[in-house]
Amino acid sequence: MRSELPMILVRAIVGLVFILEGLLKFLQPTVYGTSNFSALGLPFPHILAPLVGGVEIAGGLAVLFNFFAGDAALGLALVMLAALATTKMPILLGRSFGPFPFSPASGSGWLAFLHAARVDLAMLISSLAICIDSGLQMGRQRRWYQP
């Protein structure tokens, strides 16, 4: 049990963060959902925001309860890569990145990027750790404790 405790804690925080973020897309769509996706220049924000919110909730629950956790964590890692590309890449570049706008108020360059992306990077790396721990067996779940 003791050797598995660190990964249990990683799964708990990753699951809870994604569940909360997914719920916020539905509970406060003008801040975190459709309006936010529209401001980022994403296509079909009225479809994409609830879809991403649903993926975050489902993936967070799967990770939290270790139900196809590796597969879910891979999906969550992809969500984080998309979030980094759409919201943090303009900060790193100091200009718009494709259709994704740059806000000079957030600063630019490596330090500003690392500051703004700290939670995104933590969730990305933690999701990848869950993928590695779960073995990414694509559809076969791994139990918390091996017999």
C-alpha cells in the first residue's frame, strides 16, 4: 500500500482538478465555457466547450476511480496540450499564434509562459505519469492493487 500511495495521491488531485474544471464549463459558461472558447477563436464554441467539459468530467472520474485510468489520462493529456497551444503559446511567442490571440497584459517570453502554464504543465505531466503507471492497455483496466 505504501508504495502505491504517491500514485493514488496523483490520481486524486488530477481527477479532482479535471472534474472541477469540467463542471465550471457548465456552471459558469460565460467565464469558463462557451464565451471563453469563443474569445479564444475556437470553432463551434457552443459545441466544443460542453464537449471538452464532458471529457474533463468523465476523464477526471475515470482517473479518480481508476476505471480505464490510463486511457482517460491520455485523453486528459491531449486536452492539456490543446489548452497550452491555445492559451499559453501566444504568451511564449509574444504574439498571436494562429487564430489564438495574444494579450500583452500577461507578459511574454519563457518566464511569463512558465508562470501562466504552471498548472497546465503540472496536469499534463501528472496525466502522463498516470498513463505510464497504468500501462496504457487501451481498454483493459488495471487494478489499484495487483494480486
